[in-house]
Amino acid sequence: MEAIATDFGIEKALKQLGVKDINEGTSTGSNNFSNGDIIESYSPVDGKLIGKVKTTTQADYDKVMDAATKAFKTWRTMPAPQRGEIVRQFGEKLREKKEALGKLVSYEMGKSYQEGLGEVQEMIDICDFAVGLSRQLHGLTMHSERPGHRMYEQYHPLGVVGIISAFNFPVAVWSWNTALAWICGDVCVWKPSEKTPMCGIACQNIAAEVFAANNLPEGISCLINGDYRVGEMMTKDTRIPLVSATGSTRMGKIVAKEVAGRLGKSLLELGGNNAIIVTPDADVKMTVIGAVFGAVGTAGQRCTSTRRLIIHESMYDTVKNAVVDAYKQLRIGNPLDEKNHVGPLIDKDAVKMYQNALTQVVEEGGNVIVEGGVLSGEGYESGCYVKPAIAEAKPEFKIVQHETFAPVLYLLKYSGDVHNALEIQNGVAQGLSSAIMTNNLREAEAFLSVQGSDCGIANVNIGTSGAEIGGAFGGEKETGGGRESGSDAWKVYMRRQTNTINYTTSLPLAQGIKFDL
Ligand code: NAD
């Protein structure tokens, strides 16, 4: 184990989360089954080794599944409000560990400390939401067409829910799934991204502490580690009725096919190619804040990052100049240092994709107006720090149609009315987040209408990036169609049963069918 950066309180945070001095470790208690190859987790912040984690072999996986399946039998019989109480305690533990976990998220993934704290806050929020929901897992009561009959529906847990998550939200996406799945009576097996395994272990440790304190089986929350091969163990496994997968569209297409092939359910949260429409009635100051945070926050590595700015020709130069000016203020550097706005990309492969995108946009005839580049020298030793770039482009460019997971913003011009802008916005394969900046009610309503945005998220006078847990989160088209988090997203984690009870002494058939014996 190499030395860990001692600055910014990282060492203390790792200790507090039980991931300090993890060498070939996996997790606590019965989840400590892994015997496979080793993943080394290096921080994109300073390039240092954070720890080593063993991956899960097929035999290890089967042990985990045994623990989970067994735990389900206990957990499903506990009344939902009591399960809510456990989730409440989990939320309390997260409050205690918020700073430490926020720091680890920032150090292992590279997002700013503020965004790391925000991610943990989202976990706390979804726990609060789930606690209330644990008393509201309602079904309907219907009138039967037959006399002396009662008909209603109820929701039962599904069983073992498999969770596959991406590197860019290494802790929050897990909790969006688990907090709901747990109150619904499911147990969870989680495969975090192989790029952020320490975040996985830290979360598992927190959950394990809560289950142990309540004498509940640890199998309610299971962790497995590794790359797509470990993910495939879950997608192929008929013991897992629901696989919730967050990541690239490429991955989602494979997972969808595999899970559908065994008639399982999948909940897919995939790539976005999000746009802000800026109309002649936009507030320029608000537009600049929304667009710049959307494009450079998390170094452009949010599924909801702003990738396209679709600006009306009458506003084009004003908005362009204001955004370019704002980019001059950006400070790029260690994300744990709160003075910096932009941290590193996750790894050097991501840096290559960023560079390729900038080359390609020029090859396709685009015009780079804020130059990109990879930073080197003191503070940038990891080789993962890049300059946020802006290019003027055309909507139909292949690179503009593609999600590049980096801080590259494309400026696109439209003329005529908002419907022309919407055609550009909707003219991509992805359908996650969208926004319009306007003070014109007609434009705003057109954007939200049936002819408007085709995305799962459509905002007015807010950027594309960042969502509250109270609403259902997800997107259409190649974003996968899944919905997680708030509203009635809980229904995905349960199976619906329709019950009809006959309290008479005869047996009338539905639709008046006669069957006399
Ligand atoms: P990725 O697709 O490379 O990996 C995501 C996860 O899928 C990882 O855990 C990986 O090991 C696993 N995986 C990959 N191939 C698999 C397979 N064949 N079978 C089973 N598991 C497999 O994505 P990433 O680079 O970690 O994350 C970035 C992507 O995630 C972006 O496209 C981003 O838009 C998307 N994302 C979407 C949302 C959303 O809610 N829509 C949220 C976060 C990230």
C-alpha cells in the first residue's frame, strides 16, 4: 500500500469510513467473499493509489447470492414501516459520515468536494423520502362486477435487486435504488463501477453497521466487485428479477438484451446529450450560470451535463461572448480545494476521448473558440486535468450527436421560432435532460407541450444539470426509459398482485359465463 495524500483530510476520512489500509480488502462481514483478481484504485486527483480491492469470482458470487436470497426471506416479512425505520437509521449514519464520504467521492471520482457533499446529501434526502414512503405503498381497491366479491391490488417485494452503477455518481445512484428497494422489502446486490470501488466499500460498511446494530442479516445489502464480467453474472442470473443499470448506452443495450432474454426486468439509466435552448427572451445572466455549471460541473461527467447550447441568432453573439468570458474565470485544479471550479477527468482514457472529440469537431468543420488541452506540471501530475472547451458547431455533426463525457460545449445557432430550436434539441438519439431559458410564457409552454421536449427532464429557467430526488429521474430513447428516485418510481421495485375475494356461497364467473355442473 502506497502512501495516501495527507492533505485535505483524506487520510482521516478514509479511516472514518473503514477503508484506510484496505489492502486486497472487499468489505465487512459475510460480504467479505471476494477471491478474484485485484483492482487498484488510483485517484484522478493526484494519481496516488487509494487501495486495492479483490474482485468477485463466480463462486464468490454464488455465496453472495445465497446470503442475499436467505436474507430476503427475513426482510420481506418485516412490516414496511419497520423497514423504513432501518432506512431512517441509515440516513442518520450518512449524516454522521457526510464529510468523510463526500471527501472520498471527491478523491476517488474527481468531482469537487462541494459536489461530493451534494451527492451524500442526495443519499440522505432519498432516505428521508423512503421513510415516509414506507407507510404509503398503496394499491387500489376496485369494485368487482360480481356480487359479494371484493377486489383490490397489493404490492409485494420482488426479491434480489441487482444494481450496476457508473463511476460518475459512485454513491448516490446506489442509494436511490437501495433506499426504495429496502422499504419495498427487496434485498440488494450492488456492483459499483470498477473505477470507484472504494466508494462501494465505504457505503457497504455504513449499511452493514446499521443492519448489524439491528440484528438483521447483512445479506440485505451485498457488494460485489469487478468489471463488466461481474455485471454479467447478475444480468444472466434468473434469481435476480430486476437489474437496475446506470451507465453508457453501449452497456445498456447489452444489459437490456441479456435481461430481456430471460424475461427479467431492467431499469436503465443511460447516456444523455443534453441541451439548453436560449431564446430571444432569455435572461442572459441566468443563462450563463446554468450553461457554465452544466457544462463544466463534475468536469462535464454528469449524465445531465450540458453538451449543446442552442441559441437564437438574435442572441448568439451576446450569449457566446458572455459564456466565453465566464470560462476565463474558471479555476482548474484539485477538487478538494474549494477555490477550484473544475477537477480532473476520471482517467487517461477519458482524456483521450476528450481530445478525440476536439479533433473531430474541427475535422467536421467546427470552430473551437475556447481552446482545450491537457494540463501538466505541479498539481496536475495525474495527467487527468483538461481545460473546458467550447466549439461552434452544426447540429448534424457526428460528434455533436454523440455523448462525449468531458467538458466540451457545442454552440449551435437557430433562427425562426422555438419549434426550430426544439427540432435541433430533439434531433439526437438520447433523451435525458433539457432546458429552455426564456421569460416568454408561450415559448416555455411550447417547450413543455406534446410537441415540445422529448426528454425525461424538461426545465424552464434552470440548467440541465442537477435534479431533486422528489421527482422521478430518467430519460427516453437511448437514455433507456427508466425512472428512479422520487414520485412513484418505487413501483418498479415491487410486483403487483390483483386479489379478488368471494365472500358468498356461490361461485359466479366473470363476464357472466355459465358453467353449470
Ligand atoms: P459504463 O457503461 O462504462 O459502466 C457502467 C457500469 O456498467 C459499470 O459498473 C460497468 O462495470 C458495468 N458494465 C459495463 N458493461 C457491462 C455489461 N456488458 N454487463 C454488465 N455490466 C456492465 O459507464 P461509465 O463510464 O461508468 O459511466 C458513464 C456513463 O453513464 C455515461 O454515458 C453517463 O451518461 C451514464 N450515466 C447515466 C445516468 C442516468 O441516470 N441516466 C447516471 C450516471 C451516469
